[in-house]
Amino acid sequence: MKASIYTLIVSSALITGCEAPNNAPDQCLRQEIFKQCVANLPKGPAHLTAAGNDWSEVIQQCDSAAYLQSIRIKNTIKPECRPE
């Protein structure tokens, strides 16, 4: 499962490249992608361990992937989905 998440992140970074000034994240799409990512994750840890908790890193990767995949040209994003 980890390999597929990392593959998703790397491929999205390669596809989007650098963010142009007239681009922005479509917040509606971003939310949908994030929810799908989290829904596909295995059950998380029941409690924290002394060694730490990598679960927050997994959630952060879903957030990062959702952001990168939601980048669109600003004028193509519905007004209610534009970042403030």
C-alpha cells in the first residue's frame, strides 16, 4: 500500500511540474481527492507508541497529493472552489 501512495505522489509531482502564477488549487477537487486518499488507507494505529507515530505523515502525504493534483488554471475554477 505504501508503494502505491508514494507512486501517486511522485507521479503527480512530475505531471504538475512547477506551479505557474495563474494556477491555483481547486479546493472542491482537492477535498474530494483527499477524502478518496484517506478512504483508501488501511486502518490507522489505535494509540501512539514511544517510537512515534508515522500516521500523521501518511495524512500529510494525502494532503500534499491532493493539493498537487488539484492545481488548475484559475479562471477554470468555479468561484466557490477558488482559494481565498
